[in-house]
Amino acid sequence: MVMRQRLRIGRAWIDVLRFDDALREIERLVDRRRGGSVFTPNVDHLVKLESNPAFERAYQDVSLSLADGMPLIWASSILGCRLPERVAGSDLLMPLLEMAARRKWKVYLLGGAPGVAAAVAAMLTERMGICVTGWDDSRIASDGSDPNGVSVKRAAEAKADLILVGLGPPKQELWIHRAASATDPAVALAIGASLDFLAGKFKRAPRWMSRIGLEWLYRLAQEPRRLWRRYLVEGPRFALIVFRTWRLPKSERVVRLSPSPSD
């Protein structure tokens, strides 16, 4: 494994990786058979981390943290360690699914709107030949739990290599953190609205909007009632988070991760 860096922004550490390198790191996590988690922080995550200790604990244990949001890329330039590019979970998903088909990984799906996980499971099986060992669209509480307590049991029984969790933050990260020991050695990836995108429930922003950091505006237009607070109230707090991080010594903002001897 090549030694890599992590950059701190607020209460999150973010891996300094390009898109292709991130895919290879996820593949490595799955191949190691030791479990793990992959999060894709954006501005909304960083703001929520300021007031949610359980969310912060989930981030402290994350295996791979990938910058999903152009504001994080822009902020990294003034924090002493430039993030090379945006690595969005929704962009990672199709290459990762193609890898799952090629490598014969078992995949489990959790989340999405009612009926979405079932539709995506059928699509992945029929169109891509992926071994989907189960799906679940249980309603998950804000703390990552579910009323019946069966979501973790179902995921564990699926014996998957890769678990795709599309519940939105912080529920998806909290669920992954709660379920880690039960679902080991699966690698769980928090994918936000990606299952809904795959099912065609929502459309992704045009690439030109994503490149210039306006994907949030496109998403807001699609779901104004659900997303207005995230983008119009919480978003501006990000500048204060960046400023506070910038005031820290560089040694507290940038670290190098040593490769494991067994990798």
C-alpha cells in the first residue's frame, strides 16, 4: 500500500486520494476480509458533526473518508493539503458495481424510498449479473437504529462482501457504525441518494453543475422541502468550520498514514 495523507476539516479526517485510487482502496478493503466502512463527507456532514457526538464517533472509526463536495476541495487549498479531486459516492457506485460483477462479490442493499431497494436489486441481478444476497428498505431512526431491530440481523445473514447503505446522513453512517461487528467482514459504503438515482426516482445534476459546485442547487430544486435547511441554513456554517481548522497548527490538520505491514 502506498502511504497516503489525511486532511482534517472540522471534526472529519478526509483521505487525500484521486478517484481511481479510491476505487483501488475500496477493492483492497473488500479483499482483506476484515470489514470496514467508506464515507463520503460533504458540507452537510461537516456541519452535522459539530453537534452529533455519535456521528463523530462513526467518523473516527471510518476506514476510508472521501471528499464528496467541491467546497471541501476549495477549502483544502488553504488548509495546507490540497484534495486532488471530488470523489462522490454517486460517481463511485457504478464503477464499484462493475467491479463487484467482475470479482463475483456478494452485494447487499439497504435504504432508498419504499420499493427502491427491491427494484435496484432486480436491476443489478438481471442487467449486470451481480449476486445480490438481499435488500432491505426498513425505516431507520435518526440514531441509526430501527424500531424492530431486524435491519442488522438481515444484513448479517446476507453474508455480503459489500453493503450499500442509502439512508442519508447521519443515519447511514450511524447504522454502519452500529452494525460493524455483526456484518464483519463486509465493507459498508454510505451512498446517500444513489439507490434512488439508480432506480430513476431522482435525476443527478448535469456534470457541468457538479464540476463548478452547483449540484446542491439542482438537488434543492428536486427536493426543496427536505433539503432547504441543509443547503440554505446549515451550509453557511461551513466557512466558520474551515476558519477554525485553519487556525490549528498544520501538524493537527495533516497526517500521514503508514501502510499496514500485512498489505
